[in-house]
Amino acid sequence: MQPFHKLTSPFITLPVENIDTDQIIPARFLKQTHRDGLGDALFFDWRYNADGSRRTDQVLNEKAGQDYQILVAARNFGCGSSREHAVWALQGYGFRAIISPSIGDIFKSNALKNGLLPIEISQEFYERIRAQDVGALFIDLEKQEVKLACGMIEKFSIDSFARLCLLQGVDQLGYLLGMDEAISRFERRAL
């Protein structure tokens, strides 16, 4: 995983509540067990017409291929069934952080384990971001804060172990494997 410390990026806003994981990536794309190419399937039923052509009125198509690393979504983003593919699709598109007033618990856990930073903010701060609508957001994981271009800051909480793994750029298993020597020393003393 790529370490996550600070990120400054323009953002895409999806002002739709209750976006579930089936909307993020439809079930027919869950047949593969690797991440490759899932960015093209992100929000597939929103982004493509029945004949497979791209919709021209979809913000994700308008901004595809550009450097948008932050998605700002309305309440209850990532609800529904557990599917790691939803996180992989978001990352495949280029997102490194999801910001929303509320994020589904299972999705949030999957995101943290795969290096995608889920940030829950207040409804008021969400409305401030939406009012800004263009420009960039600044995320500082060490300070646990999101900053608007106008200087307004909101703190966010994150599980301390997940934060440590994101800062170090390792997943939870990788973190434990990095402790192999210390575990071996402890085991030798215990014998």
C-alpha cells in the first residue's frame, strides 16, 4: 500500500444519499479476484448507457482520467453488502479518500484495510464543501483534519491502528509480519 500522510486534490461531489455497494460496483463485476480494471466498472450503471456507450451527463465520466483523488458523497455512502470490489473500483478510478457525513461500517472497514481513507464529517461541513463545489480539499491524516480552500477545518476520527497502518503504508497483516523479529524474541524468552 502507498503511505497516506497528506493529500491535496480537487474533488468530485456525488450529492446522492444511500449509495450502496451494488451501485458502486454492480454484482456482475464481482467475478474476478484481483483489482485490475475495476475502475472502469465503478458506478457502471450510472456511467454507461444500455448499449455500453458513456453517458455524457455523468460527472464521473466528465472528470475521468483527471487527477481527482477525493470523492465527496452524501449521507450513508457504502451501505449494503460487503464487497471489497467496491473499494478496489474506487481506487481503480483514482480515489484515495472518501468524505461523507456517514459511511457504511463494513465499507469503512474494507476501505481502511485496502488503503482508501474514509472520512466522516458533520453535515454542516459537508454542506460547506458542496457550496464550494470547485477547488481542492486538503487532508492531513497525521492531524486528522480536512481543510477547505477558505481555511475552514474539520477534525475527523479514525481507529488508531488503521491510522498507523495507513501512515506506514502497510495493511494489518503486513504490520504484524513487520513485527516478526519482536515476536520471535518474545517467544524465545517465554520458553
